[in-house]
Amino acid sequence: MEVIICPDADEVGRVAAAKVGQVCAAASRPVLGLATGSSPLAIYRHLQLMVGEGRLDLGRASAFALDEYVGLDPAHPESYRSVIHRTVTEPLGLDPDRVHVPDGSAEDLEQAAAGYDRAIAEAGGVDVQILGIGSNGHIGFNEPTSSFASRTRIKTLTQRTRLDNQRFFDSLEDVPTHCLTQGLGTIMDARHVVLVAQGEAKAQAVAATVEGPVTALVPASVLQFHQRATVVVDELAASRL
Ligand code: GLP
């Protein structure tokens, strides 16, 4: 695991975007793995700059988001489909037909989950997976005790995650209780992984991920087994390392 400590949150985005850009530039049809949440927004901003200045061409890129709420109208502004469209697809000028988000409103969720893993495989696998981290060490929506071998599937959100995400909704009751998320096994299949974290609220999760034992209680700690995992954090998120 390569750990890079940056002076501030914007520099985290710049360094991580450079890494993502480097992997994309080496692929003829790059496949990006996208994360939602506030942490990767700085990456997307810097990727947008790189594309705008002609330093990066994502014209042939496709992308797969990590996760989606179950039971939320896809048109809801906080559905991950909407969030990815607003924060990634539009600003980076990606082809919307090649940006995929799990279908949390499918009638048969298990089939939708299995189909999502198949679609990733058919696209040739993810070249570089962007990740944030939950305050409880989750990646995607793989909550503590998720199996390291898990594939895309339905998960129940923990109360802590629902409380963390309450800020995007009018009330706690409006926060969905379930999601579809790529599994830890799916994430580990990506050829490169770039995890970013900023702020003191993530310091404990970052320390447990990087220096703690590999345990299903800290799902991100599985990345210690990844051959090309880069963790880019600001000084606050690194404060417990
Ligand atoms: C959600 C997402 C995760 C994300 C996490 C942290 O739970 N499913 O992919 O990493 O939030 O979000 P933030 O970056 O806003 O702290």
C-alpha cells in the first residue's frame, strides 16, 4: 500500500487525479471505477481541469459506480445515479451511455446485482477504482463484517452510515435502509485502487485501514492485500498514523 500525505484536501484531489489520469492514459479504453460522497469531489474537479486543458482524454472511457440506494427514485437528486451524473459524467464529458450505476430500483435486485458484475467483466474490468472511506471503514457500502469475497449484492445500511448520510436528505426516515453495492471482491478485482480521505473524522478509519490488522470489521483494510493500492490523505486524516 502506498500512502501519500498531502498538506490539504485540494492537494489530495490533485495527487489522486494525477494517479487516475496516469492509469487512464495507459489504457486505450479506460474503465473508471467511481465513488460518490464528498471525498472524491476534489479528484473529479482536477480530472475536469486535466480534460479541459487537454492533458487527459476520456473520450473512450467508460465508468462503473460503486453503489446505489435501493428504493430511491433514480431521478431523486441524491440517488447515486443523479450524483454521478452531476459530479462526474457532465463535468468530465463522459458518454452517459457508458457510465453505469447499479439499478437500485430493479424489480429483481439479485439479478440486477449479478448483471452488474457481468457488465464490469464484459467491459474488461476496472482499470482504476476511486474510493472514499466511511467513518466506520466501509468502502462502497460494504459495511463492517462484509465478506472479503463478496460480489455486487444487496446490503443493509448501518445506523451509523444512515446518520452520516442524513445530511443529504430531509430527515433520517428519508435515508434509504438498503443499497446495492459492489462487493469487496469486486473492488479488489480493479487493477489499481486510489482511496482518498480528508479531515479528522476519517483519521481513525484511515489508521485502521493502513496500519491495523486486516479484518472484516474494517472493510477497507482488505486493500492491504491489493497489489496496487494508493491511499492519498490530508494531514488531518493522517493524524492517527
Ligand atoms: C457513502 C458512499 C461511500 C463513501 C462514503 C463516505 O457511504 N457509499 O462510497 O466513501 O459515503 O462519504 P464522504 O466522502 O462524503 O465522507
